Amino acid sequence: MGVVLMDPFTRDLMPLAERAAAVLKRRKETVAVAESSSGGLISAALLAVPGASDYFIGGGVHYTRQSLLALNSTTDAMFAGMHGATEPWALLLARTQRSRCGATWGVGESGAAGPTGNRYGDPPGHTCLAVTGLSERSATLKTGSSDRYANMYAFAKAGLDLLVEVLEKG
């Protein structure tokens, strides 16, 4: 047998998704995800764990404000005074998705994957993440890279890391 190199999804994301799934299943809790520049990788990892229907309620890749405003009962007023790729924005995404789906936990992510920055002046490799539910936590990640593919995986890993950290503390 030759050496099998694992892709970033299997190597970096799946162990975290499995840890989150184990806690959620054990406690009979659920999660909903709203992500942007991670492109659905957080949701994909959580859904790749067998038994995901026990804990994963739903997710969305809300890449634009237009996408967010298409959600039922979502208005521009909810986003007044804030812009994407900030911790308050990530918290709002997580809270909104959690509420809309009736989940125990919400995960939010918004950033600039690259190769250029976003319209708010954030450089590529910048994202903000949040987990809401029985407790709340937000974080900012700056990879310093303009590699879109690598950043998307780094953002998803950071989102899953944050989810696992919050779940395992509570």
C-alpha cells in the first residue's frame, strides 16, 4: 500500500465535525449554519457525519446582502450600521439562522476569501465567525494569504473549531 494523502476536508474538517456531532447528538441539540466566504464547507462537514439528520437543521451560503434579504422576515433595518466581515455581522448571521431554523445553536461566518479583499476594505484571508445559542462567542481570523481555496478551508476549520470549543465548554 502506498501513502494516502488526506485532502483538507478529511484531514482538517471532519475530525472537528465529528466532535461537534457527538456533543450535539448526546445532548439532543441542533445546529443551523449561515456562511459566506467558507462557501458551505462548514455545513458540508457537519452533513458528512453519519446521523446528521439528528442534529443539523439547515444551512445557507449567504454570499450577498440580497441573499439575506430573501429570507423570510429579514429586513435592511436588521443590518443598519454594520457591514459584512465583522464580528457583529457574524453574530447577526448566526442568531438569524438559528432563529429561522428553530435550532439550539447557530453558526455564522463572513469574510473575504480572496484573491482580493472585500468592498469594506478587509484584506483577503479575513473572516469573522460566531456561535450563538446557550452561550455566544465570536472571533476574527486573518490568514494573511490571498489563496482563495486555502482560505475557504481555513475559515471553515475556524468555524468548526469555534463551534466545538463552545459546545465542549457548555
